[in-house]
Amino acid sequence: MPSHSDNGYPLQPDHSFTLQLQADGWVDLPDVRLEAGTWLLAARCHASCQEPSIQLRSSSGKELTQYFERDCNGLRYLNLSGLLEAGSRLQLIGDGCRIAPELTLLGFAAPAFADGPLLIVAPHADDAELAAYGLYKHHAANSWIVTVSAGERLQSLKKQYIPQLDTSIADAERRKGVIRAWNSATTPWLAGVAPERLVMLGYFNMTLKSMLATPEENIPHPKGMPFSPADFRCFNRMALASDAHVRNSGEMLMADLVQLINTIRPATILVTHPELDPHDDHLATSQAVAQALSRTDFRPQQVLLYANHYRDSKGFPYGPEHAATTLPPAHMPVSLLGKWKVHSECLSLAEQKEKVVALDTMHDLRHKLRLERRLKQWFAQLWRRYRHRPGYHYYAAHPYFQTAIKAHEVFVVIEGDAFVDGMLKAYPAASRHG
């Protein structure tokens, strides 16, 4: 999206306060409980350098820095969650960024995670970790993670995890799908999620959209491989009714999700945001969850939405590892899902480092940069040293080790009924056979 514009969302905060930025950069905060919930500060920012940032410093001694896109100019939302305490003040220190004095503080009550199970529906292995490792670690005893697609697709034999291991693309893709299933079945153990609550459905990569469009049809593998989703369910501890006769079809996917929803009865479902994440498999996953819910008599209290891919927002979440982050850049005054609440899960530095380890267990993120990209990264490091930027550890080559390792995991929160109604109205094809 253009940098010279306001970010905007259909937010429905529980609290809203107008504040004033003083000449010395300090802000007096309202006399309310500030430790609980999520707090966003709406501020007009004007950048004057390639990597603008605002240091957020509480009078109680806590600090975070939030970064923005190059040449940003307009309304932006600073994430203050985990930073504020009752009786404290806040100082904003811009680096290459001017801040207008008129500010708005928005507060959102914390979701009621204790009311029942948390069901995370991930399109592929690593999506749950990228978006919500901290969240499911904090609620490990009550979390379930379902991975929809095997993610087995390979562009060529050169893209194998282990070079020259397999000599046919069929063997290599089958192995990749099994390895990613193993990743999904083991990585959440690091956070304490029991293997009995990790389920891999194994549907073919990049076929979910077609599966929903013609639910009764068996959608073949895109390369004609002789696979079955059952090939990628080998580590499941939970039996599914479809296991013995599973096909790569929308009806089978619906049956699996309905069974899981009826068994788990989750108070909270976490799934990809249909408006912020443009990936076909990610959009289809949120449609499939809505359609499955429409086939049950059950509704979760709330649906949390996340995005791991973004429209026109390269490099988001911005800045180095361990920085603050917020909602992805968008100008969306109206949503198909109605009004949004926001939840920001705060991760300690130790938890962020544990998330680095979790991402490192994911074979698909063991990324090798091409020469051109290595040179760009090297020049970026030189520029940041010149700018005296701390951080940027570059824990690994894949960009997710920078963008996903942040002090916050941020989610849009929608009531369960509003999610189902909004999705089925916006995507009627997904409910045609419901």
C-alpha cells in the first residue's frame, strides 16, 4: 500500500482516550488499569529516513522500539501492550520520524482464553509457530493444533531439504510432506503442547481452493503424483473418521473439521485472516473453518485471526528481532467480519529466543539465500551499523527469523457468530453445500 496514507481498521475498542504529546516527548496516561489487555496508540508519523522508528519508554523503566516502513506519512498504531503500568508515564522518542502531538490511546480487554480449549488451524507446517508460538505456549495445556495441508510441493529436485537425497520428484515430494508432518507433530512439544492434541490432515498443497469450489470432487495432485492425504497422517495420535477412505476433496476436509470441532468444542479458534492474508491456501483455510462451523450446532466464543503473508507490505513486521509490532499496514475502514477487537500476546525475551529455536526445527525455514539476496543483506547490515542500529542478529537466513521474532503476536478478534455469518455472506460458494 502507498506509504503516504493513513492505516485504518474497523476497530471497536473497549476504552478510548485523547492524549497530548508534550514538547519533551512525554505523555501523561489516563488513571486506569494499564497492565491488562491490549493497548494501541494512534499517532500521526512523518518519516525522514529509510528505517524510521519510535522508541517507547515507560517511566517504570520498560522499553520497546517499533519500526515503520520507509517514508511513512500518516496515521500509525503503536503497540504499548506489556509496556505500561498504573501510575506510569510514557515517552516517545522518534528516530527519523516526527510525531504529531495529538494522540489517541485505544484499549481492548483480554480474550477469555480460560473459558475453554484453543483450537489453532494452520494451513501449513510452521504457520502456527510463525503467528502464535507464544500464544500456544502460554495456553499449552488447553491448545490443539490442526495442520490442514501437507505442504509437500517442490519446484524442482534442487529444492530438496537434503541435496541429492532423492532422484525422483515423486519421492522427494512425498519425503517433504512426511518431514513437514513430523515438524507439525513435534515442534509444539517445545511449548508443552501434548502430541495427542496435534493433528495433521495431509491435504495436497495449493489445492484447498479447488477442493472448496467443487467439494464432491477428488482433486488430483497438481503434478499427478500417486499420493493420498493418508500418506501424511502417519504421526497422528488421534484417529479421524476419514482415515480409512480419505480423498483430497472438500467434503473430506469438511468432515474432518466438523469432527474436530465437535470433539474439542473450542472456546477460541485461531485461523488465518481472510482479508489480510492473500495466500490461496490461507484464505481457503479460513473459509473451510467457517463452513465447518456452519455444519455444527456449535460456535466458539471468539475467533482470533492472523496473517503470515501480506498485501503490498514487504518486510512486515518491520525492524530487527525483538522489536515491538502491531497490526499489518492496511486502510480498511469496513470489514466483511464487522468490527474488530485486537489482542496482543506479549512474549518475554526468553520466549522470543525459544521461538527462534522452534522456527529452526522447521525444515522449510532452513533457507539458503541466493547470492543477490546475500549481498543485499550484507549491505543492509553495513547501513545499519552506520546508522548505529542495535539488534539485527540475523539468527538465520530466512526473513521470518527477523519478522516473526517480535515482542508481540498480534491478532484480530471477532465473535464466533460474526465470523461465521460474515464469511458465509462474503464467500457463498464455500457454503453452497452446507
